[in-house]
Amino acid sequence: MNSSVGGTALCFIGATIVLAFFFLATAIRIVPAHLRLVVFRLGRPLDTPKGPGIAVLIPTIDRSVTVDLREQSREISDQEATTKDFIPVSIDFRWYYKVLDPVKVVVSVGNIEAVTAGLISTELRKMIREIDSGHLSSEHGRICNEISTEPRLREALEGFGVVMTSFEIMKLVVDDRKKQMDEANSSVGTFGETQTTVHNSGTVIIGDRVWDAMSAKPIAPKSRVRVKRVVLEIEEDASTR
């Protein structure tokens, strides 16, 4: 009888120790200085994130989400925009941000990086739409500075619990094909000078640029000529053969 009671007591003590270890393993977290735990208790977020140091959670009741407070950087490639003179440009940019409010970051938005990239891209397109393509290079620094400090953008990001610390344009490519086509179309009716003999082929100087040209009859070099029309040159797409 005594041995049976003793065995039951040992089983109870063993079970208690196992449960204690399980509780400690699931309830106690060591939170580093650069992280915070946003805790959901029965589905509702606590007002204050836990950390740094020891954080105690209630097993099966609490669920935690880890948020990194260190400065982060993200890159976005091939964003399209249009300049004031309707020239397409392609932009690669990088932005840096830090989390100000871990609870807002987790609760207010599903993917903070995607939302931030969308807001920055929208503001960037607005700015480029106000600049002529020929001035983009000289406006590079101003664009980066204004994106970093734009009040509406900062207010929107702070509403999600983050702040943008820096912004930089990595690559900005102007689509010269449309610009050249517009220049060519605008040259119709203007005068130039043939650089070579022009017939089925040749070159002509219009303004300060050299263009390929052709004419119905041979025209000697150094002749004054007028642009009659712009010809669109095409070729078969080899991939469809």
C-alpha cells in the first residue's frame, strides 16, 4: 500500500516537473536589445511590446510577433514614371527605415515593406512628372532630399509605425527612343544640310544633330534641304518565325 502511494507521488512530482519545464520553455523568452515582442492575448494586442530582457508569456493564451528595431534597407527596381515632357523613365531606388511603434507595424498593415514601397513610388512619380527629362540629372539630389523629408509621406509612414531615415536613387534611365522620335517628328518642315550624298541612304545635319536620311533623287553633300517626312523603320521579329 505504502509503495503504491509512493509511486503515485513520484509520478505526480515527475509530471509537475515536466509541466514546469514546458511552462518555462514556452512562457519565458529572452528578448535581445534590438528586438521587441508584440503580444496578442486572446487575440488582442497588448498596448506595450515586451523587451528587452526577460519576457513572460502565458502558454496557449499569448501569441507573440517579433519586430526588429534596427535600421532596415530595401531596394525596388524598374519603377516606371513619365517626365513633364512625356518621356518614359525607369528608376531603381533604395530606402532606409526604422520601426518607431512595433504594435502599429504589426496591427495596422499586413506587409509594411510593400506598403512603404508603394507610397514612395507614388510620390516619386509625382515629382518626376513635374521635371523635364533634360533636367533629371541636375535634379537628382533634390529629388532624394524631398522624398526623404516629404511631410505627407512621413505622416503616412508614421501612421504605420515606421520612419524613413534615408532615400537614394540607384539608377535612372531615360527612354531616349521616344524622345528621339518626338524630335524627329518636330523637325518636319525644317531646313538642314546634307552631310553626305543622299539618295537611298545618307546623312543630314538638322540643328546640331546628324540624322539618317533618304530622298527620291540624289542630293549632293553641303546642299540645303528641307525635311519632308519621318519614316518609321521596322524589322521582322525573329522569335515569331
